[in-house]
Amino acid sequence: MSEQYAQQWRSYRRRHWAASLGLLLGLPAACLVGYLMFAVTDLALGIALTVSGVGWSCIWLWLCFRVTRFPCPGCSQPFLAGQEPVLASTRYCSNCGLQLYAGEP
């Protein structure tokens, strides 16, 4: 069972990193894409930035949704359901009490 948990926690880490990088790198990339759209097409700068910003926000929200709805390895319920984002606390499943990264070698 420990190997199964480890594989699921790796999946959680990938989702978490994707959402984090989507926030940190996605917004500057959306601005760059908006500027390139402005330079290449007839769109006004504001419209080009809005279009690229909406596209980025849709992608980032989908990545965040995947993190928040990650199924708990112990009970298959959403692991982060009902928890407030607190940076300095230990995360645990609201349903079964499994701690974040529990059961990893």
C-alpha cells in the first residue's frame, strides 16, 4: 500500500507544481503573448492583453481545480476539501485524517 500512496503523492506534487508554475510563469507569458498579438495583428493592445489574460486565467483555474479536487489516497474523497489555505500548517484529509505525504518511503 505504501508504494500506491507514493505514486498518488507524486501525482499530487505534479499537479501542485503545474499550478504554481502556471501562476508564476503563466502571467508574464500571457502578457508576452498579448503583446505579440498586438504586434502581429490589428488588435488594440488592451484587447490583445485581455484575450491572452482570459486564456491564461482559464488554464490556471483548471490547474488549481485539479489540485483542490485531488482524491485522497486513503478514502478517495477530495483531499483539500473544506480547508483554508494556511502556509505553516500540516495538511490532512478532512474526511479520513490522512496527513499530506503520509505513507511515502
